[in-house]
Amino acid sequence: MKKLLGCILLLSILCSIGFGQKIKASFSPAVLDEFFTGKVIAYLSKENKSPKSGRVGFEYFPCFSIFVKNIAPNQTIVFDDNAVSYPARLSDIERGEYYLQIVWDRNLGGRSIAESPGNLFNAAQSIRITKDRNTVFNVVATKLVPAPDVFKETEFVKEFKAPSKLLSQFINKPMTVDAAIILPKEYYTDPERKFPVLLEVSGYGGDYRAYSGDLNPASPIDSIPVIKVFLDGNCSLGHSVYANSENNGPWGDALTTEFIPLLEKTFRCNGARLLTGHSSGGWTVLWLQTQYPNVFDACWSSAPDPVDFRRFQQINLYEDNNMFYKKDSSITLVATVAGVIPWASTKVIYQMEEVVYRGEQMHSFNAAFSKRGTNGMPQSICNSATGVIDNAVATQWKKYDISLYLRSNWENIRSGLDGKIRVSIGTRDNFLLTGAVKMLEKEMKQLNAAFQFAYYPGDHFTVFTALYEKEGDQFLAEKYREWLMLLKEKTEMNNTIDAAL
């Protein structure tokens, strides 16, 4: 009987392997005439006619990935039930009509796999998945994601690429820190004048190339003309958040020791450096201000990513055991409508990102905060199948917990930071970020820190009203005027010393 049961089990396994649903893929030598090694991702959707453009974790669609090595042009690879999959094995996904695209990820530096220049893909192909598991779908990649258009400079907008030895040595290829420079109109009407610099860091997914061809000068802060520097933070693993990282490289040091000195040699800067950013950009500028307090003179952080890891959206990374479920077994959310109505769950976004393995939001956190794993990829804060938090990784993340850093080091860093920081956010943030800001405010009040915190009606997107922007700009303008007064006092003191000598 045991032998019979064993034979039945073996037969069922062989049947599932032999007759499971399959997708065969290859690429044309017209788009790549060399061997390919790397990840290949299949995107399917019943609604989206360009399935690879779907927002991972915020839109739910079947996706599959496999790793292949030394695949020649026209050589076929197979997606079957052994592929890394979401939401189920290929043979088990819902039947029906799908649009299908397959992307061969060469990982040449672009953030989004679907849009990384140099990646291979096919025009969306319509397929019908039925109960017939013998059906095989053949897909040939005949397209190449093009390089971005050449940045179109205008009178007020310039592209700026600062070569970085630090990042080049880390990644082992030439690297630059890139930005759009937006000049004020006074840059030309007052050609001897120097200006303060406002560094603005975009949120996740922003791109400095959005300023290509823009004809508008930089808007003033309050009434103060500034040179605006728009940084996007994109790297192959997501948003660098300009933090020194074991996976992304020394982005913070590259910005402060390579980019800024070259910027100030190239443009008429007066030495004042102000920071602002929203969302991931909001976290970035708060991180830069706290880590480099003598480099930057003031920071307005808008709706930052989690600033206290005891409230990482809905999760306490130091006490909770699971990223997917709360202690009462309810699902943990990563995004909402108006801070209330469920939109996306941590479970779905992590499981989809296990397939679309780099460049997306949650893996972007892993890349910035985790150590590098033995497989060369960032260690994950949780198990993608179960959601169980890896306590060792959570311990690694502590050095990027801004609230913890401030609480632990306040007496040593107070003189360089006090009064320099403003944090503002909507009361109904879509990504549940308000709670962490409130925790940071409570901690800073206990330390008698002169930080500003402000809360406004609205969510992550609607909060940015004219009043919201005006009051943020007024803070930066006030800090700049304080900087001017200090500069005047230092100059007068130096003149007095020189006269005495």
C-alpha cells in the first residue's frame, strides 16, 4: 500500500511538471545580439493593455519571474510552475483573456524594470488561458527600452551631472549624481549677484528629466530668489534617499563631498544650502539635515516616509512579529484612501515585489537600510511568504531610524540642529505616515528641541495647498535670513581681528 501511494504521489508530481501551463520566451538578435544572463519577468493583466506598466502592489495582477544564464538570441526559456509567482502558480491563475508582456532585465542602472533603458520586451500580446494545461504561449522580445531623450536645456533650466568617484568605485562603473538646475530670473538681470541654493528631493518615482524643456525660472522662497536644484534619487534598487548604504553605495557622501562642491564652482552660489522634499524626498532631506548638520542650513520635510520605526506605517519593527498581520490577525495596510479606506496591503506589495525583484517601493527600503545578502541582493526585513519580521535585519535598520538617532545623540548634535527643522504632513496621509511624525514630535518636545511640526487637512497628495507651501517657504526664508545675520556677524568679527593684527 505504501509503495502504491508513493507511486501515485510521484505520478501526480510528474503530471504537474509535464502538463502545467507554460509560457515560452525568447528575444530577437535584432534587439540584442549577445548572451543574456539575469531575471526575466512576465506581466499579465486582464484590463491593462500594457501590463508591464502596472503599479506593483497598488494594482493587483499576475506576475512571474525566472533567472536564466547565458541565453542566446532565439533560444527559448520556459515559464512554468517553478517560476517565482504572484498570486499563484502559472497553472493556477484565474482563467480568461490576458494581455502579456515579458521583460528581460539587463539591470543597466534604470530604476523601474519595465522602463529601464536597454531592457528587452515585447509588444503586449493577447492570450487566452483555459483549462487546457497543454497550451503553450510563445513570446518573442522584439523591442528595446530606449535611452531617455536628451535633456533639453533652456535659459533657466540646466542639466547638471557631477562625476562621483565614490559611487563609481562602489558600483565599478562610471557614475554621476544628476539634477536639474533651475535658475532665478535675477541670475541674468543681476549678473554679479550670488544666490542661496534650495535642494529639492523628489518622492519615490520622480525624475529630474521632468524639467527638460521647461521655460520657467525658479520660484522664490517667500521673496528670496534661489537657485533650485531638483534631485530625484533614482538608482537601480529604487530611491537612494541619499543615504550611505551597503547596497546602493555612498550616496550621502557623494552628494555632500562631490556634487555640492562642483555645483558651487559652476553656478553663482552664496554658500547657503536649504533642503526640502515630499514623501521619500521628505525623509531624505530630514536624513541629510540630521547626518550633515554643518553642510545644510535648514530643512523643510514634507510628509516624510517613516521617521520612527516604532510606527513604520502600521508596524512596530522592534516589537511586532509580522509585517502582514496585526496582533488581532487583521491585515496590515501600506496605503489607504484618505488615511481610512483600505487601498493596498503590506502582504500584497511584498509578495508582488518578490517577483518584480528590484526598484519598487518596499524593496527600496531594504536596499537603503539592510545589509547585502549572500545572494548579492539586500536582505529583506520580512519573509515574503509569511510576513515574519527578521529581527536581525530590524536591528540593522536602527541606524536609519531618524527618531532613534536624534534621541540617542541629542546632547552631542543639538548645537548643529536646533531650530533648523520643520516637518509638516496631512492629517489623513494615504500612506499612514502621520503617526510616525507625531511620535517624533513627542520625542523632540521631551528633549526641548526647537523643531517645528505642523498638521494640515488633507492626504499625501491633497495636503500641498497654497497655505501649506507658503508656510513651509516662510520657514526656509526665516532660516536663510538668520544665516545672513550670522554671516554678517562672522564677517564683522573677522574684519575686527584683521584690523587688530
